[in-house]
Amino acid sequence: MFKISFPPSVQFFSIETLYKQTIHLDHLFER
């Protein structure tokens, strides 16, 4: 686990964006 000195909303947005990017990369590699 890691701590970020951002508001919860910004932290959640960052994690969600990273998650979506990971899914996107996963789809690209599956081709």
C-alpha cells in the first residue's frame, strides 16, 4: 500500500485511471 497526499477524490481518480489504462493495455496485448 502507498500513501498519497491528495484529496480522496483525486486519489480515487488516479487509481481508477491507472486501472482503466491497465485494462486497455491488457486488451492490446491479447490481440
